[in-house]
Amino acid sequence: MENLKDIKAVFLDVDGTLTNSKKQITEATKISIKAIKAKGIYVILCSGRSNRDVCKYSQDVCASDYTISSNGAQIYNYKINENFYKNCIKYDHIKAVWEYCNKHNLELVFNLENNQTGNNIFCSSMYKNRTIIKDIEELKKIDIFQVIINSNSYYDMRECEEYIASNEILKIANYSREYIKKDTNSKEPYYLFINNKFVDKGRAISEFLTEMNLKKEETICFGDRINDITMFKACGNTVAMKNADKELKEIADYITLSNEEDGVADFIKKYIL
């Protein structure tokens, strides 16, 4: 593992990787991130969450000023409040999804540049603080980076998945684990994260590396879900959490401890510092 001493950029997924099951980042993890950043290494949070959420986490752990959010649709520099890269969903597709979700009583959330908005249907507590719009026309001239659809009904989500699959421009970037497991009696709402077809974490990372003149072999990433697969392909060194999806573990270079055991901090301390 000597090559890991020459790492120049670290990409970190947030949920299930950086945070524990309580959505907290432990002090041990914060200390490890500050230590590698002090060595001049970029530490970039790379998540399916909204830019607003990822920026908060990034500032909390004193990571680098750049964030990758909405599964790679946006790279943002929060020090200068400027988009480094963006790939938005066109209004026509937003309008069609809006009409479908309202018709089928599905919660709909839009990731904007620095906040979230959506319809007035609620089922997930994660998005209860979003602003509400009554008319989709309000978003006609606003950048939409990602669409999140939530429902308490497994079967409604099955129909929604088929509807999104019929769209030639959009794709489902990530699913809730309960949905993948076909758990029809989940206590938590099911979700679908939707992006443009050619948006993913890997493409965003490649954009970042090109602009910063960094080589793939100088990078390492940490993740736990199937939407991290493209991130793994874009980085020279890959680490799956012990709690990661089976598909991710199978392609990982290394497997660290779980997110409940400070897996990120343990790996950084042993092999990067």
C-alpha cells in the first residue's frame, strides 16, 4: 500500500460512509480528514444529497472548498459561491415528472443550486423543511440538478420506475435499499434519485481531475452504495465500507470497517497519513 502515500485527492460518499446510522460524523473521522487536508490533499465530499446538505457536511469536517452533489450533477465551490460544473435537467422533463407525481400522489423534491423545493405531498421526514411550490412554472428558469421521488407504497414506486425508464433522457441514479430488496412492508419511505442520463459521480470526478491536472492513480475514494460504482471506476484506488452493497465490495481494492466503526478514519490513519 505504499502508493497510497502519494494520494493527492480523496473522494468521500456521505451517507453510509462518512456518517453513521444517526447521520453523524464522529470526532475521529473529523480529525482524520483535517490531517490529510493539512498534507495538501484535496478532500471532496461526493454525494447524492443536495448541494446545500453536502456543503454543510463539508464545512463541518473542514474538507476542501469543492463539493460534488446530486450524484455528480453539480460541482460547487462554496468558498466563492460558484458552480465549477453543472448538468441540469431540462424544464420539459421536470414538468412531465411533476405532473406524474402529483397525479399518483408521490412526494417530489427538486435539488436546486443551494436549496430544495417540491410539491405539497409529504412522506419522508428528510425533506420536511423544503420550500413548497404550487405551480411547476415557478421553476421554468431555475437550475434543477436532481429529482427525488418518495412513496410509502412499494407498488407505486414500481410503476414510477417503469415511467422513468421510458424516458430517453432521464435515469434512476439510486434506489432505497428496501426497494432493491423488494421489501413491500418497509417502515421507511421508498425513494428514487433521478438525473440526466449522462450524469454520475464518476463523470464529475473526471471533470474535477482534468481541471486540477490530477492523475487517476493519485486518487482514492470511499463508498457504500451502487451509485458509487462510477466513482470507483473514475478513481485509481477504491475503498468499500464493510456495510457496503455486495456489488461495490466485489470491485473494491480494499474493504474497511463499517460506518459505525469509523471505517474512513481507520483506513486513513493506517494507510494515507
